[in-house]
Amino acid sequence: MAITSDEKENKIIGILEGTAKVGEVLAGFTQLALSPQDLTSPVALQMAISRIYDAMTKTVETGSKKKYVAEVRVTDSMGNPVIIALDLGEKMPMFTNKEVKARVMIELYEEMQNR
């Protein structure tokens, strides 16, 4: 991880390197997610499956477009894995591989308040 500091503008920039997998999803399914709480009991899992089923039936009824996303994986400064998604739109990016390198820039700054 590279960190730079700009004291004139009072900001810090961190750059994380990682990988990304590019793939397609149906636009109606982008809100589907399972959390650790969904796996805590059989009832919680059944409720999660019901949410997934409802989203699937709504998508079939209304129709859905495909969109491309990148699942970006980086490791933070504390050694923890971080996974984020990046919406790439309705056209496949011009990559030759589905696995590519990723660079995430994080900028920390304070907004100047009128005093």
C-alpha cells in the first residue's frame, strides 16, 4: 500500500493493489445479498431464501437487462480482506481476461467549513 500526504490541501491518499473478476449479473439481482446473520438459524436461512425467490420472480415478471460488474478484492492496511463491487455498465469492457489487476485509491480530507 502506498500512502502520500499533501499538507497544503490537508489530505492523505492511500492506494491499495488487488485483483478483480469481471462478470455479468442480471440488473434485478444486484440488491441480493446473504449476510452472516442469514446463516445463524434454519429460520433465518428460510427468510433469506424467500427474499431471493421474491427478487427472482420479480425479475422474471418485469424482465431484466444484463450488466457487467467487477468483484474487486484488496487487502487493507491491517491485513483484512476487503471486497467491493464496481458497476461496469451494460457493455463488456475490452479486457482479454476475466481476471484483471485492480487499484483502489482512497482519499482522506476535511471539508472546509465557512466560519
